[in-house]
Amino acid sequence: MDEVKDYWDQRAKDQPQAATTNDVYLRRLEAAALMSQLCSIGLPPEPRILDIGCGDGSTTSVIASNFPNARLEAIDFSAEMIDLARSKSGSDRITFSTGDVRHLRDRFPASAFDVISTNRCLINLRDKEEQYEALNQIRDCLTPGGYFIGTENFIGGQANLNSLRQSLALEEIPVRWHNLYFDETEFMDRSKKIFSEVELLNFSSTYYLVTRVVYSALCRKEGIEPGYEHPIYAIAASLPATGDFSPIKLIRARA
Ligand SMILES: C[S@@+](CC[C@H](N)C(=O)[O-])C[C@H]1O[C@@H](n2cnc3c(N)ncnc32)[C@H](O)[C@@H]1O
């Protein structure tokens, strides 16, 4: 686990402008998907929200600006990320602190939050028992009826994406060393025992299909290196989601 923390500490120091991903449009899409859920679940007037694995705080800041009455806490196990988040946010409405998703019960009382969010954080845990234990702890920190909204990675969407790539003779996109993706079927089975309602939403399928299949094939044909600054990323991000071709899914779960 220390290697994963070292990795994020180093990224916060080396790439402060793109500390948590180089794919800026993906991050916007994730934040938009989270916001759309937060707007639809019927929050109390002053919701208590915890963002776990907040990284440089970019998603937390989007929540803060859309929910001016929210009481926001944001934690990350990387102290470097928390320093970066504090320096970028400039908001005194967000309490940033170091904290580990594996030790939520030691840190927060039961029912402390109306909403808890994660963004590609649970996939950093080293084995699936830790991942499901983290989901249990998230549920315990939620008020009854509160929501866990997460964007996390799944192997089924990744396999569908790779099979499309394979049909165009593009190489497989591997799961990176610091990530452990969930299996969709197992996730649904196990999380239904933790939460009262669980749903998975394919919010980024078209985006992945266009950027990781169509654009990749085009780049290969033209003999150029793909780059995140290409306008196709903005176009892909503006299309509605269809299909199941992205590793990243939105989890909407009710305590
Ligand atoms: C992909 S980044 C996402 C950051 C941010 N949520 C965003 O939207 O840009 C994942 C973050 O999770 C943090 N993280 C990984 N494992 C963690 C753990 N066990 N407890 C708390 N944070 C963790 C990492 O330090 C990293 O900042």
C-alpha cells in the first residue's frame, strides 16, 4: 500500500496541474455525473458531504461551488495531495485532511454524512476484501437513507472496450499496477448486502468508445501519437453515453 501512496505523493509533486489524471475531459465527465446524481437525490438543506480520495480537490471544489450550503469534508491518504488541494481550492468551506478509506470508522462517527463520494479511489486498494470492507465502512458513516456516489473501474467494461480495440487490431489497454478493478456481477451481489439500493451507470461509455477506439485507430492510420489535447476529447465528452464500453462506472448506492 505504501507504494501506491508514494505514487500519488510523487504525482502531486511532479504534476500539480494534472495530479490525478492527464485526461481532463474524463475528470469533467466524472464531476458532471456526480453533480447530476447529487442534484437528483433530494439532499437536505445543509448536506454533510465527504469526498474520499479527493486528490487535488478538483471534484470537491465543483461540489462546493454547486452546493453553497453544504458542509464539506475531503480526505486523501496522500499528504502531498492534501497540501495541493488546500493550495488550489482557496475555499474555507472545505475541510481538507489526511485520512484513509480503510479506517473510516476510527475517524468519523456513525451516520456522520448524507453523501459520501469516491472517484477512482477504491480501485487503489490492494485486495477485494479491503475494497468491500471500505464499502461497509462508507455505509456506516452514512446517515440511514444517505447515498454513496462513486466513480470506480470495472473489468467488464474494460473487457468490452478491449474487445472492440482487438477487432481493429489495436493493442489491449492493461490495468495499471496500482489499480484493482471491480467485477460488475460480484460487485452487485456483494454491495446489495451492504446497501439497500445499488445501481451502476455507464456514464462514460461513448467517451471511451470514441477516444480509446475510434481516435486510437485514426492515430494509428495517420502514424501519429494520440494526445489528450486533441479536439476529439471535447467532442466525445459532449455526446450522450450509450453502450458498455468504459471501465469507469458510476455507483449510486443508498444506505
Ligand atoms: C485517481 S485519484 C482521484 C482524485 C480525485 N478524486 C479526483 O477526482 O481528481 C485517486 C486518489 O485516491 C487517493 N487514495 C488512494 N487510496 C486511498 C486510501 N486508501 N485512502 C484515501 N485516499 C486514497 C489517492 O491518493 C488519489 O489522490
